[in-house]
Amino acid sequence: MFERLGLDWLLPLLAAPFIGSFLGLVIRRLPAGGAVIFGRSCCPHCDHRLGARDLVPILSWALSGGHCRYCAARIGLFFPAVELAAVSVAVWAVTALSGWLVWAGCAFGWTLLTLAAIDQRHFFLPDQLALPLIPAGLLVAYLVEPGSLIDHAVGAAAGFVALFLVAWVYKAVRGRQGLGLGDAKLMAGAGAWVSWVGLPSVILLAAATALAIVLVRARRPVLLADKVPFGPYLCLGTWLVWLYGPLVMA
Ligand SMILES: [Zn+2]
């Protein structure tokens, strides 16, 4: 029944653009307080309340040519970009997973996407999104393989301790904050999903992609003082290791 109705692949794909709109609001509004997440959307230029036909993901933006229907102000690419990213996560989950795990994967991927975007824009990882990853990861691990629960619980603890120690050593050596406590909480969530076995791969992938992006984007010599959020790379590494397993040394 579940499969025949397409609930495991069609519904996540159809829901993705709308979830993406909501994630856009979360990314914009959570760092500013959060209570306003469920408030109605207004045009930031003319304050006109947006109606139903302004809120169709991607399509509204495309049909209006990227301008507000009321004051003709340009609307940035932010919302359509988040909506497209949410659709990409759903497509990725549908391709790599099956059954109820598609929904678990979508929820996981959308949460990681939101965390990554907030860290990229605001340099912090909100507890409201990072901490629920821990019980959710343990629950999914238990449902997939009850015997693996211990490994995933150890992973959550090890993830937190590992990043906490790195942050502590960095601060002791360099005298300023490098990694935040948010990174340690995110790593605890990652450990709950990929178990302790997957953690080294997550850190390796995150460090390698972060370094590659920094070097590619740098138009001048990279300074040690440059501020780079690590959260987005931890999110990407966690997602890849959860879907495809730890890196295998050949
Ligand atoms: Zn407007």
C-alpha cells in the first residue's frame, strides 16, 4: 500500500519544494529569534502581505520574473535556491534509499541543509536543529538494526567529545575560539546517525572539502585568521557517510 501509492518516493518529491520554502523562512528567521517562523510572509520592500499565489515554490518566483508583484522590487535568488536545494535532497534520498527510510533520509537531509545554510550565513548552529538529530539518529539506527544502537550511542558521545577537545586545544593554543560548541553538538548528532565507525570519515571528508573550497575561493593568500564556518562541511560529510558508509582504505 505504502509503496503502491508512491508514498515512499512521489510524496517526498512533491512535498520538497514546499518544505524548501519553509526551510527558507527558518534560515532567515531562526537566527533572529525564531518566534516569527510561522508568521505570514511579507515583501521585505513594500511590506505587502503575500497571498497564496505568491507562495508557490519556484514557480511564483519564475512567473514574476524575480520581482515583487506589488512594488516590483527585485526578489533575490535566496528562496528559489533553498527550494531547489530541498528538491535535490529529496531526489538524492529517493535515489539512494527505499521504503520509510526515504522519509527519514529527507528529514535528515533537510535538517542538515538548514543547519549548513544558517552556519554559512550567521556562523552558528542552532540547538533547536542540531540537538534533535541525536535522538532521531538513534531511533533510525534502532529501527534499521536494533543491535547497532550501542555503536550509534557511542558515536554520539564520541562525536561530541572529539570536537569539544579539538575546540578546547585550539583555544588553548591560539587564544581564541576556532570551533564552537555548536560544531560539537552537530558532531554528536552525526555520530548518532553514522555510529562511531563513520565518524573519522565524516571529519576527513569535512576537512578535505572545507580546505578545497577555501583554497579555490581564495584570491589572496589564505590567512589563519580567516573565518570559515565548519558546519556546512560537517553536514555534507555526515550526509555522504550516512548514505554510502565510511571511506574504505584501499
Ligand atoms: Zn514588494
